[in-house]
Amino acid sequence: MDISTALPRRNAVPVTALGVVILLSIVGALVTYKATASLGALAAVTSTGALPPRTPWIDTGEMGRIVRPFATTANYVGRVWIALLFGVLVSAAVRAFVPARWFDRALGGGKRGLLAGGLLGAPLMLCSCCVAPVFDGVYRRTGRLGPALALMTASPALNPFAIVLTFLLFPLPVGALRLAGAAVLVFVASAWVARVAGKAKGGAQCAVDEAPAPATLGEAMRTFFASARDLSLRTVPVILLGVLLSAAFAEAVPLSGLAGADRIFAIALVAMVAVPLALPTFAELPLGAALLAAGAPAGAVVALLVAGPSVNLPSLLTVRSRASGRAALAVAASVAAIAFVAGLAAELA
């Protein structure tokens, strides 16, 4: 739905401009929220040399293995629900207010579109779950898988505060390899997945997209809220299911006992296991530090830092539902492969 071209001439610019202001306000509030929490984490690491753990809402220590994934899911949602709400609002605003031709200019042109997607995603600083609705909205709006994936993976993988904290908490080679692996994932793997994933189905329009273009800001806002409702019903249940399955998977395949394992086997295991894990922002850092303190090889820690935050089962399920199962498998395979190679490089460094 292209507001600026479908509206009467006297209303097109004001409604589009006001819509963009609303979008920028939502993004500004999101960045402020994430930056405030990140600055607190940065101050703690600077003063104590460690990232303090967050107290979970529900204590899962005494729970059985069947019940614990449900409590873990509740703890996860309790931690990320504000960021997830922001992700839904950003996606709805993109669909309701941003003219399609703006996306054609910003996210078109091959490498330029990938670069734009990465640069737009990194400042959002959302975890993989919370950026999944943004991926859904951008891909639905553009039909371009590569830039939408670059935006989705850049938000957690190239989170600037996560990168800085990695350099503060780990040896220099670990931080450098995490940054290099994230850059390859965002700007190279996204393009590869777009080529091998087959014909996109994201360009198909939904009922909201086919509605007449709003002639007033009031109509545009109604479109925005309808988009938010549609997106929430479509993506939030998938995300919740993915978090629950991820928690159950973590129970079945814990990242422990790696100290005495073969180094290459440990790197491969972590690279594969970390892909479906649902980790909140910065959660990979204390987990990686714990693995390193327990004697796990540095390569396994690098693999975790690359794969852990980049994608997870909820975001992969979103890619599957919006693009295709082939695209989701390609994303998972590329993340695991890049994490494995980065881990091997750490062992050779």
C-alpha cells in the first residue's frame, strides 16, 4: 500500500510525513530503551569486570524437566516482552506509513540493499525473537529476502553494545572473530540464502495491504493498528512456540561437559546447538564466560557468540512461515557453518 501515490495530491505529503514521524518516534523510543539498558550493562562490566546475571521471574531450579521449559518460556517472555512489542509496532508502522518506492530505493540494488538492511538493523539492538516481526513486515512490504534477512540478523549479531561488551569480557581474538563472523553472516550469508531459497512468497499481499490507501491521518492510524493486530496474531504465537521448543531443546542438549571433549567436536556441537537457542540480548556473554571458565575451548565460545544471538528457533520459524522452509534451513545452515569456521579460526589464532 503506497500512501504517497494513492492519496489526493494535497494530502499525500502531510499524511506520509506524519506517518514517518510516528515511525521515527517508535524507533527512537526503542533505541532509547535498549541503549539505556545497554549502558547499564556496560557500566557494570566496566566497574566489576563481569556482566551480572538477571534474577529470573520464576525459579526453575527445583522443577522437573517436563515443567521447566514452560517456566523458562515465561521467564524469557517476561524479559523481552517490551522489546517484542516494539518489534511489532515498528513492523506495523513500516507497513502502514512507508511508501513502497522508498523501500525500492533503500533496499534495492543488490549489495546496496544488503548494506542498507544491515545498517538499519544494527541500531535496533533487538534479540532474534523480537526482531522477527520486523523481518516479517519488511519482507512482506518488499518481497526482498536478502535485505530483510540482513536487517533481521544485524539487529542481534551486530548490536554495537554486545560487540563492545564482548571485547571487554573476552580476549581480543574472541571479540574480533565474533565481529567478523557476524559481518559475514549479515552481508554475505543473507545474499547466499536469497539466491538459494527459491522464489519468494513474501510479496503476496494480505488484506491489510490491499485496503484502499488512507486519505487522512486517522485512516492511516487505523491501518497501523490493523497491521499491528494482524502481525501479532501471525507472528507472536509462532515466536512463543519457538521459545518453548527452544527451551525443551536446551534441556535435552545442554552446553556442558565440553572441557574434556575433542576441540573440533566441541566447536561443531556448539555451532549446531546454539542455532535454535532463544537467548535474550547479552545472554550469550555470561554463558560464553561460564563455558570458558569451565575449560571449554575458546573456539567453542566463539561459535556460541556468533551463532547464539544471530538467530534462534522462533526467528527461523518466522522465516519459514513468511518466506519458505528452504530459506529457514539455509539460514540455519549458514549460521552454523560460519560459527564453526569462526571457532576453528579461534583455535588457530
